[in-house]
Amino acid sequence: MATTARALMKALPRATSSVRYASRSPAAKQFFQQARRNYSSESSRSSSNAKYYYAAGAGVVAFSAGYLFSNYNSDIVKTNSVGLPETHIKQGSGGQALGLFKPTTEDYQKVYNAIAKKLWEEDKYDDGSYGPVLLRLAWHASGTYDAATGTGGSNGATMRHAPEAGHGANAGLKHARDFLEPIKEAFPWISYSDLWTLAGVCAVQEMQGPTIPWRPGRQDRDNSQCTPDGRLPDGSKAHDHIRAIFGRMGFNDQEMVALSGAHALGRCHEDRSGFDGPWTFSPTVLTNDYYKLLMEEKWGWRKWVGPKQYQDVATKSLMMLPTDMALINDDKFREWVKVYADDSEKFFKDFSDVVCKLFELGVPFQSLPTDRLSFKTFDEQALGQ
């Protein structure tokens, strides 16, 4: 099924922005709604000047000889000469030191490849991909950052623990955490904090999004570092809530709108947030359609027993949250919505920059921004053929 889905995604033509779902044939509508890999009306991957790092296909899931410590715990102790963390390997509860393991860029590419391979092989989740929920995991782990206190953020992976795991905004993210457990077992030297953010990077890139620069160095923490509930966005609120939540992390209006473009991916679930439905017709492919739909479609309140949400008038198959509509009801936000609706390359560049910033909030790196890595996708390495 994964091979078929990949072939369908590659074969589907890219339409221009003027193509509307309402004008498509009934057969096309049915395919777009039911296909494992949904239609995307945009755009080629943006290029990056950053250096790509290649790792050959052998070892996609497991380390090569001498590197697989599947029963060991790891602690980040320092960084090596190129800014990558060195991991002190210990054996089980006995704590016997086995020496210093120094991950290379190729080792991190192997972790990326293992996640990507699993994404393509396990394609029965939601609209055919775990990609959106992996991005949401990385986003929510990072989005708890408070610039005033320096608390929260991706460093720590505290969502593994109660009470943070049970916060309402994190409902359903156990699916993503469980998805990544086999990867953690195969690569025990990587922290959960680094694994979750790397999975977010992988999800964006494998869903045809831009390259997201990333660097390791996060350390896992216990439940004493869990953040209080209420630090993540509430979809039922208005523009002042958006500025309060994102402003607390240090983002400006442009960055807030760029980050909101992640809603091009995935869907809401009644049993999690209470809201229901996808934002776009291509919820497993990153495009700027989220902004186009906000600007071009007509939206009205959905008549149902759930919380207040909008639905598109034409097909009644898409939804927007009150926080989404706030982006076009606020003049300053709306300016950036229009920019991204009109220019997909600008969206991809700004999205890459702001996601990189989000994933690094509050992390006490010992490396420099110039040490960031850029990963090749599964297709760029020809591993998915």
C-alpha cells in the first residue's frame, strides 16, 4: 500500500491556484477525499543553500555493527569539535560505562531515514500519514516555551510525563509518541527531545515541505519540569489570544501567521479537541493552500452539536477554527495571510525559518547555529524506489 501511495502522490499533477474543488468532477472529488495520499495544488520543494548529508540505505532502521545499544541508557555530556552531542553509553540499571559514543551527521541522517521509512510503510493513520501528528507532537513539545521565565520548550520532552501528557491540547499525541518508540529503541543514544523535533523536521520534508535546519543537543528531563496547562493555543479564541500565546514565546505577527500555515496539514478530531475535519483538501502535503482557502473561499458557521467552528460554503467538507478566521479578521495578520497566499516560495522560506526557531526555543545548545544540519529526504536519497 505504501508503494502505491507513493506512486500516486508522484503521479498526481500539480494544479494552479485558480483550480477550485467545487469545479472538479464527482470522481475526482471522491478520490481526493478518500485517497491515502491526498491531492496537492502546489508547489515544488524549495531549495536550500545548506549542505545536505547523505547516509546510504543500509542501516535505515538499525545501526551498523558496534553502534546498536538497544538495552542501554544515554546521557548527553558534552559536544564534540563540530558541535554534535557526545553520548555517554551506560549499560542498563547497573550503570557500567561502555565509553563515549559520538554521533555524526550520518548517524542523525540514519535516524531521519528510519522515521521516513516508517512514515511511508505505515500509511493507515488518518488521511494516510502519521506526518501531521508527528509535526503536532514536535510543535506542542516546543510551544510551551515561556521567554520570561525560560521554562518549557522542546528541551526535556516532558510530555512523556503526567500531568503534561494529559493536558487537553495534547490529546491524541500518544499516537505520535508510540509511533516513535521503535525508533528510540533502535537508536537509544538520541534523546526523546531530539527525536521528537527531528521527527517534526522529517514529517515536514517528507510531506513535500521545505528543508528545516535542525541541530541536536536537547536533554530529557523528569516530571518536575512539566509545564502548566494553558500554554498552547486554544482554537476557540480570537486574535488577542494568538498574540498572547505566540508573543509569550517571542514571535512577531509575521512569524505567528507563518507558523499557522502548519494547519495546511492534518485534521481535527471530535474525540480530542472537540473540533472536526481537515483544513485543506491535501492534509498530507504541505502547501500554501491554507492561506488561499482563507482568502478565497466563503466560510460560515457549521451547524452541529460540537464547538463553534467554520465550514466552507461550497463543499461543507473543510473547516476553520475561530483562531484561523482571526487571521483574516485582523488587519495586520491579514496582510501576511495574503503574502503567503500569493507566494508559496515566500511561505516555504518563512515557514522553514520559524519552525527552526520554534524547535530551538529554550534549548541550552553548546553548538552554534552554523552547526545546524540539513537532511535529505527519502526520495532525494532514492531510498523509496
